Amino acid sequence: MLLPLSAAETPSRQQKSVNKIVWSIAGSDSGGGAGIQADLATIQDLNCHACTVITTLTAQNSVNVNLVEAVSEAMLFAQLDSLLSDMPPDAIKIGLIANQQQVNQLAQWLSASIVKANRYVPIILDPVMVASSGNLLNQHVVDFSPLRGVVSVITPNQSELIALARAFKSDARNQASSQAGNHAEVNHQADPQINIKDEFTSITPAITSSNEALTLANMVFMAQQVSRYLGCHVVAKGGDAAWQADRAMDVYVCQHVEGGSAEHNDSVFVLSSQRVDTANNHGSGCTLSSAMACFLAQDFVLHDAVVLAKAYVTSGLKQSIKVASGPGYLARTGWPTSLELMPHIVPLIVRDSANRLLNDASFEQQISQSMRQKKQYQFSKLSTPLEVYPVVANISMLEMLLGAGCKTLQLRLKPEISCCDKGIAFEDEQQKAQWIEQQVFNAIQLSRKFNAQLFINDHWQLALKYGAFGVHLGQEDALSADLAALAENNIALGLSSHSYFEILLATQVNPSYIALGHIFATTTKNMPSTPQGLTKLAKYTSLLKHHFPTVAIGGIDSQNLKDIAVTGVDDVAVVRAITQAREPVEAYKSLNKQWQTLKSLSVIADSKGLNNSTTSTEPYQEAL
């Protein structure tokens, strides 16, 4: 869950921009590889300020845990209260909790701190139970149910997932029995906390405390049950699963994600990365959860935080360090900037049309099919750069801009606007469809006359029918479009994206370009996401550089064109700055000339090594 803050920001934080504050509530690892120590290294590496609340002292090295000792109740609360009064968090990561008493104390404190406020804090729980050496860190089984409704995300590994699912199943059945004993009617559909179906028993007959018998289907189902029971998102880590081979696959079960696309809510995803062949994995779970907290603190949506954290861990494993006899530690490699490190995302269909849980064979088939997509689709490449890329809503504007020398445009028809201007009212949907088809046909004919690259927004069937140069689709529309037919007919494909997560999904179908937006506030479309801003645009551009052409869109005009150029994005899509200008042709020519000048300076800056959008853009800004 999200935790509003009761403490006001201090004057020093208001006066000066500082790094986001991330709390780590966890145990101390005297060996330095996991726990608070791993969290500190990760949080600082990802440009946040780390604050710590130590729950437990452990005497351990790379091979053994020799002693585990919880801090006193007074010390635990003193740390929490001290930080809240002066250094309130932007995100919280919870790691090792020593015992049940601490779980209850933390749950009560966090719940008591929830007040009506405008600022919210994501809380990530890494339910640590066993050290990498194999030693138990909790002498007794810990019940995490008091944190129900408090945590936003839980990140169990395989053993922890099994323990959680078994405990929650038992608790739910006890609740059901208790209610039945009191002659109360149990409504399994109304109360998700006790909605533990008999499917659990049927698909997990061989599971004990070991994870050897665990399969992907088991993992998916248990992650869903944990998500329902705790009322939070789940990232079930699969790196320790015996059934996995050359891939490291995690299961991501999400509920409603604020700022994310509606089609990704209440979904299950498999996140697949190439397995790193190393035994130096001490602290990998701590690193994942604290990295996730950092990305969330820096205003990235949860989907982004999950894939970025997985990429960060993969990079750390690739450059891991062995310092003693036991497993070594992950390297801290900075913000993930390599597309090769990012996981492949598989949106998983979990149930069939009869609402029956699918089996492992079905899941494996879905994963294999998704992994083949990029090789399967070969869309036409751009014949010339997009440059200033006007998005227009009618044929007259299209023809004006083509006549002015514009070589790439997008037709985004809005019949309700185009027709109202002319006093046209459709009698029925059929007449509206006929009007749209005629507009698309006319637009394609015009584009051929002027030898231009015309992209048709949304209406891919008509673009296919009349042979348009390209189609531009949103992520939701791409799910239902016949991408194979478009690729086979040499039609270019542009895809919209509004986050790292959507960028990765776009790259998996190998499009002709990827649109990044919306960068600034816009009134041309209702957007579920907030404006991305220049910092995120620079990071997205850096990730895709040398892989896919990129185009920024959303609120772009002559006043912010220079700022956009600094990010390194290839081109810009423009709507209102052209279509609502008093002289659209002159507006286009002026913007295009300005962009060409900025791009020339960008090339000069690149050649001098000044333009590095992933770190600082000041040298390039001076050049501009």
C-alpha cells in the first residue's frame, strides 16, 4: 500500500533540490554483502540518499551466520521516529525482520503514520528468511499478515513464496472455519483474504518446504494468492528455481498501477533474462528490493521500477566480486543503460475461456511465442529521418504541409472535430466508417504524389488495404492489430510508449520507430500517465540509441525545442504548434529549420564528446 506522510518537509529540503530519500528497514550484515550494507551501496549508487532503521544485528561472513540479535523495541521506534521527524522517506524498503514481535511493531507504527496527506510512499517488503549461506535468519516462522494493506510490493524468492502461500492458505482456512463455527455465512467472492480455492491443492501436491517440485504454474498461482491475501503487487523471484535452465524468470503479479496503462492493470507477467553463470549472488534479493525502492522514489511507475531493478541486478551479477570463501557480492554498476540487460516481458494469459488455470505447457508455449516475436516481425525501415513530424487531423492540413516540403506526416483522424467544422453529422456508424475510409484513401494518394512517408494512426486495416507507407499504433491497439500482415506487406510501424516498461514491450516487436511521450502537458489526447519530462526522455533515448529511431511527442513547440534536442532524441512529433498556428506552413518551416540547426549542433557536440544525456547536459547546452 502507499503511505502518506504526516511530517512536513524541512526548510532545507524546500530550499535546495536534493536526492530522494529511501529508507532501508533491515538487518545488518557484518560481512557487508547483504542487508543494510547492500541497501546502502545500492541506494547511493542509484542517486538517492539512504537512511537506515536497523532491526537486527547479525554476526556473519560469506559462509556462516553465527548469531542473530534483534534490537530493542525502544531502539526500533527511536530510529523510526527520528527519521520521520526530519528525513521523511520517498520510498521504504523492508528487509530482515527478526521476529513476530517486530513484524507487529512495524505494522502498527506504519499504520499509525498513515494520515490524510498529499504525498505517498511506496513500501517494498523483501521477506528475508534464509541467508545465501543457507542459515536461517528467523528462529521461528514469521507471520507477515499484519503488514496486509501496508506494503505496496512483496518480493519473495521460491522458498519464501512457498512458505508465504502455505501460511496464508492455512490462515485463510482457519478464518473460514472460525466464521463457519460462529454460524456466519462465508462469502468467498466478497473477501479476497479467504479466497483460497481447492486449485491450490490440485496443482501443488508435491510441494513441501523445498522448491525442487515447484513449476512455473505453481509459481504463478501462489504469487496470485499472495497478492490477493496481502492486497499488494508481487515480484516472485525465480533465480533460485531448480526448473529454470538458461533463463532467469521472475513472475510479476500486479494489481492497479497508478500512472500505468489500463491494459496492464490486474495482470501477470513473466520477466525473463539471460541467466548469469556465477555463484556470487549474496545480497541479490536485498539489491533488487532496494533498487526498486530507488526507482519508485524517483517517480517511475511500478512497472518501470520492476524491470529496471531486474536489469540492475543482472548487471551486478555480470560484474560480481568474490572476496572470501563463500558466495561473492554483486557489483554496483549505476543506472541501467543497456537494452541487452533489460528483461523480456511476457504478458501471461493465466486462465482459459472457462476460467480454468492453464498448465505449464501452455505457459511455456506463450513464453516461446513471445521470445520469437522480434525475429518474426520485420517492418519497413524509415527511408528518411522523421525530423519535425507533424501529426494532423484532416486532409486539408496534410496537403498544405506536403506542399511545403514536409516528407513525413501522421494522419490522426478525429471525425467528431473534422466534421463539426464543416457542419457534417453522421447518420450512423456505417456512414462514419465510409467517411474515414475515404479520408485515408485520399491521404495515401496525396502522400504518393509528394513521395512522402505517411503514417496512418490506428486505422491499420485501411492502411493495409490501400498500401500506406506506415501505421502508428498505441500499445493497446497493437495488441489487436495484425502485425504479421503489416510486416509481410512492408508497412512501417511506429509505436507509442509512456514508460520503460512500454518501451521494452515496443522493442519486442521490432518497430520502425518508437514514440516517447508525452513529454510535456498536452490537450490533444487524454493521457493516463503524467508528463514524462526531460530527465526521463534523456534516459529513454540513451537506452534506445543505436537500436531504434526515437521521436519525442507531447506539448512540443519552438520554446522547448532546444531542451528536447539536448536529450539526444532523434526527432520530434508536433501537433498544436503547427495545426493551431495562424500560419501552419510557416510554423512548420520555422520549427523544421530550428530543429535542423539544433541537430547540427548536436552532431558537433557528439564529435567533441560534450553531449552525454545520461549524466550532464550542461556542456551541450552551452554549445547550443
